[in-house]
Amino acid sequence: MVGGGPAGMAAALYAAKNGAHAAIVDDNPALGGQIWRGETSNCTSDASSWLQRLLVAGVDLFSGTQVVDKLGGKVLLAETARGFCEIEYRDLVLATGARERFLPFPGWTLPNVLGAGALEALVKSGLPVRGKRIVVAGSGPLLLAVAAYLRKHGAEIPIICEQASRTRLAKFALRLAAHPAKMAQALALRRELKGIRLASRSWPVAADGDGILESVVISRGGHHERIACDYLACGFHLLPNTELAVLLGCRLENGAVEVDEFQRTSVANIFCAGEPTGIGGVELALVEGQIAGLAAAGAEQDARALFSARRKLDKFGRALERTFRLGRELREIASPETVVCRCEDVTYEQLKRHRSARSAKLETRCGMGPCQGRVCGAATEFLFGWTPGSIRPPIFPATLEHLAAWAEEKADADEPNALMRGRS
């Protein structure tokens, strides 16, 4: 399993329970992914419960290990703190999660303008926010969860800006009645956010400050309002992480990995579960992970028993997509001087002269920096309708020292040096 979030953990556990030799490879120091970051050590959390079940089932855990390339046959190349290693598999489950979508606007590169999930992760890692004034803005239910978490840790939240309309939000709230657990979560969030303004059809149009963020200008109902703040936590819903799937040859559909009823991709012996198949939340990720793990272990009949639960949760995922679909107005918030590609300092004015991502890359180096287009690629797709460029290894930045050592080792060896081997 590549990915140690809910989908990867569920896939590994159910594969192991059905006789497979299962292993999880994850780039973070601990399992849990972004949604359960830091929660595996909390003995009362769902994340801790899943981790304990994994350990009892004998699942091998390889943390701090990031897959960067594919090799011949069923072999992946991964980097650890010690160098490169090769991972051989019989069946592979991709559970690579999702990332936040960022849209450029004047001042979005200022220090203390952060992704909503990124700021939450920093607080979980020890960043103090008590007494800090934080504006939360963008789109998607993550905004509410982040705002509640920040408030719990002492931050002052003057406003939550949601770009979706009040009508869409109301329809989405009605759909929660079919999902009692999610309704309970929503009601709990409402209590935790009592007293905080929630502005629909609202988004940031500028961030200002002398070398660091001092205030945010938001558009609300066609009018602009300036709000003093220490941080802006901003993200426009989520995007599936599909780079490894594309590198392995898996087909995409509407920006997500295409899978069949057993979570099989278009490539034999490769499955995919969780957010890479479409944004649907942690409950759907867990069910998809269970189906993928069972199918990979040959227990297809047991997997079928979960199909109805997946169908119900998948409807919720489609409702998420409809509710938080980005409005056309957001294409207008970047000024000509706004930097779109942060890695290569490419502005909106430079990019709008081009008709494709390839043309822009050749002329401006847009998408060729360390993030390899993970930020600007989604932004230019939304702003200009460009098709994302091809995926080339390494799919994540790799250490030159490790690359050189691995190349030298491969040149001297007669056979591949597979340091980690697993059947699933």
C-alpha cells in the first residue's frame, strides 16, 4: 500500500486479515495521512484503533519512505533518510490521498498566508496560535474543521469565507440527513464555531502587509471588506494526488483515477482507494480501502458485501463536488502582476499569453520548480482551462546525494538491490 492514511490503513488491514503479506509505505513519520495527522498516538481516536489493529495483524510499516519512480516490472523506487531502496510488489494499492487547491490572488505569497490544512498541520506539530487572529477562507468542509481546531487551540477566528452560495450550502445541509454520522459531526462543528461569522459567496481578493501578512481584503456580496489578521488559512477544496497512478499508466477520469467495482485501476494488479479516486471524505476512503484490500487478497465475495455502503457514501462525495464547485468569479481575482507559479516566479500576465501548459512551460518554466506543478498546475487548469502536463520522475524532489549513490550502486551491481519486498 502506498499511502498511510485511512484508505491505505484499511486496505492493508483487510488484505492481511485475508492471508496477504501486507505492507504500508508512507512518506510521513507516522501513519494517519493528513486527515489523521498526529492522532495515532491518541488512544481514544479512530486512527489509534486502526493502527493497533494493523500491528496485531502483522502489517509491515515503512514510514518516512517516499516513492519517487517506477522501475521495470512490479518494482517501485523510494527514498528514505538513508538513501534509495527498491520495493517489489505482487499487488499494489494506491492510497495517495489529496492536497489542497490554491488559487492565486495579490499577496497570496506573503508569509503567514497558508493553506488551511497546512496551518492545521503546523499547529499539530507545535506552532502556537493562541491569541492569533486567523481568517479562514476558500471552499469546502475542511474550512470548518480547521477553524474549529484553531479556535480550540486559542486562535481568534473573525470570519470564515466560503465561496459557495448560501443556496448550495443549504441543499448540502439537507443531504446530511441521510448520513447520521456526518450530521452529528456537522452539529458538533456548529456548536464549536458558535459566534463566528460564516460568509457565503465570499473569498479573499488581496492580502497585504509590510513583509508579512497584516490584513486580508475579502469580497462579500459584491463589496470589499478589510480584516486585520495574523494568518490567512486559505484553500479551495481538495485535489486528488494522482501523480504516481499516472506514472504507472493508470487511466484518469475527470481528474481522478478510474477504478472498477473492486477498486481495480486500468493496470493489472494495481488498485486505488480513497481521495485519488475522487474526493469523498474519510468514511468513503475507509470503505474503498477495505474493498481494495479484500480484492487484492482474493476475497472478492467479502468485498461485494461493502458495495452498498460505498454507493451511499459515494453519493455524498458527488454532493460535495456539486456544492463546492468553484465559481467563475474566482478566475478574476489574480491581477496581471500576481505570481501564479511560485517556484519559478511566473506571473499571470506572462501566462495569459499562452494557449497551453506546454507552451507556458517552454517559455516561462511554469511548473518546472520543486513542486513540479502541484500548485500552479491546478491553478492554471482552473484559470485558463489548460490540460495538466505529463508526469516525469522523480515525482517528488529527491536528494542528489542519494541519486548519485543509487546510480553508482546500480552500475556496480549485476542484479537489482531490493531492500524491501512485500506481496501486497
